[in-house]
Amino acid sequence: MNPLNEPVRIGRHTLRNRLVMAPMTRSRADDATGVPSELASQHYAQRADAGLIISEGTFPSPMGKGYVSTPGIYSAAQIDAWKRITDAVHARGGLIFLQLMHAGRISHPSMLPNAATPVAPSAIAAEGQVYTATGRQDFVVPRALETDEIPGIVDEYMTATRNALQAGFDGVELHAASGYLPEQFLSSGTNQRTDRYGGSLENRTRFIVEVLNAMIDEAGSDRVGIKISPEMGFNSVTDAAPQETYQYLVQRLSPLKLAYLHLARASKFDYRALVRPLFNGPLLMGGGLDRDSAASLIASARADAAVFGSLYLANPDLLDRFAVGAPLNVPQRDTFFSGGAEGYIDYPMLEFRATTDFADQSIYHEIQNDSKP
């Protein structure tokens, strides 16, 4: 059997295969309410053959929103809409975690309650511009959080975790990458605080650890994961000593007994080799993988599951296509954030559904001419 088709234990769940659908913003939610669209149920259900789906980044509170037409998980309407999505995934035997994403300074007053200023560890603006309902706008200088405000944000993550479980999610993932609020606290370039949340590595990792502990209090550690992407540089986040920073962070994560560590490759430095021995739990790896490189990653025990992004957007039946070596659909990048059904639920799927083994090339040759890549 191909190693990608083998089951694997992730926290309290057993994944039926080692393909993971990455969290990917698609901008299909109602912008005014943060309620996921009706199309989202079909979108996620189409991809439920994955061993695990990690949802698009979802803001835990109104102040966590960073992009137009993205979903939240704090209102009853949002919870109800997500429940329809998780039901659709579960009906096809799938597993789905909700990714919690507080954007911090990567936002704009036009998206926040009462045109509020975005919050961050320090009053340092991100470089570049943000997409708003009226077009691109320069990032504003965020408001530095007061020390006594931070426990309230930690509590928002805890409440969001409770809401996610109510909505039927099988677990939750903390988005601690891409320059959003947790990574803003972690990184020396965005955190210049002098209180207990800034300065030393212990202090700069404190916010992430407190948030994870709050999420664990609601869900149990075996239903909580975390995503990191060292040296990604997205949203102009920087750190003076990233290898030291992430080594220390992962050392603090390991005793928490998380369901998994999700590492997105973004640097020439081999962070997988750095963190793998330090984390006592499953490692999910993503970033530019294809079928063969993912299978090699698993076969060599360098990771426990392989995470795919745009390939899953364009190929809802990615498992089947990998299984028989069928051609892959090409992602339509101009529809990634365009709204509506196009490029969201209309990618063609194979008429034949594969069975188990990637090596059955005879099946591939029989269906190759009938597939619609």
C-alpha cells in the first residue's frame, strides 16, 4: 500500500489516510455577518475523502477579522452555518478541524466594530496594503494591547473553541503563522513590549501557550493543533533569531500533548529537522508537495501526514487522482477569492472513484480517456 493511504492517529482521531486539506481563505462568507455561505457545505463535502480537512481561517471575535468575506465563529448564525458544513463532511465519513485566526494588525478599521483600530502587541504597522470592501488600503498603525486586555483575547479563543465543538468540528487549530496575532507576539520584529508578554523568549511565547491552554481547557489537548511557518515573512513579520525562537517555542509546545504540529515550509532552512525531535506528537507537513514527494516524506517517517493547499482546491477528488495517477486539474487562481460557485464547487471530478492502492496503473489506463481533468 502507498504510505499516503495508510491510517494514522492524530490526537483522539484516526485519519483514514494521510492526506490533509490545508486551511485556505476563499472569501465566500457574508461580509456583514461573517456567516459561511451555503456553497461552503458542498465545497468541504466534495473534499471529505481527505484524511483531515482544516477549515479556512476563522476569526474568533469581531476584532479578529482581517479580510473581507471571511467567516467567524462567535455568533449563533455562524455556529448554525458551520454545523451544516460539518454535518455534510461527516456524512461522507470525513473529519474537519476549525482553524482559529485572529489577524491582529493585519486588518483595517473598515472591517472592525465601530471602525476600531486593529490591535497588536506593539504599535508597529505592517508593510503594504490590505484588501477592503472598497479596495486596497494601507495598513494602519495598530493599537498596542494593554497588559490587562490580553487575558480577554485568550478567553475569546476559549469561547471560539467551545463554539467550534458546538458546531460539530472534530477539533481546532491555532493559526500561529502568516504574520497574524500569535506570530506577532512571538516575533521580535513585531513585539517590542516590556511587560510579561515581550522581551525574552519565555515572554514572547507566553501568548501562544496561554491561548493553547485555553483551547485545551475546552476541547482537550487531543483535539487541538497548531500551525507554524517559520521565516515565511508574510505580512512583513520578522524575527532576529528565528531558529532559536522556534526551537524554544516547540520545546514549550511538546508537554501540552497537542493533537499535532502543522509545519508549513517557507524557508531554505530545514525547520522540519529542527522541530521533529523536539515535538512529542504527530507532525503535519505542507508546502509545495506533490504525490511522490509526499509519499516519500511519509515513507521516511519525516512527517506523519502531508498537507495540500491549491491542489485540493482544484481537485476535490485528489485522493482518487493520486491513487490512479490521473491528471490533475490546474488551480484557477483568478477565482481564489472571487466569490460564487466558479472555482469553488465546479472543478471536474473523475467519473471513476478509485479504491485503495496508488500502484494500480491498469485502472488508470482504463479511465484515463474518460476522465475530465
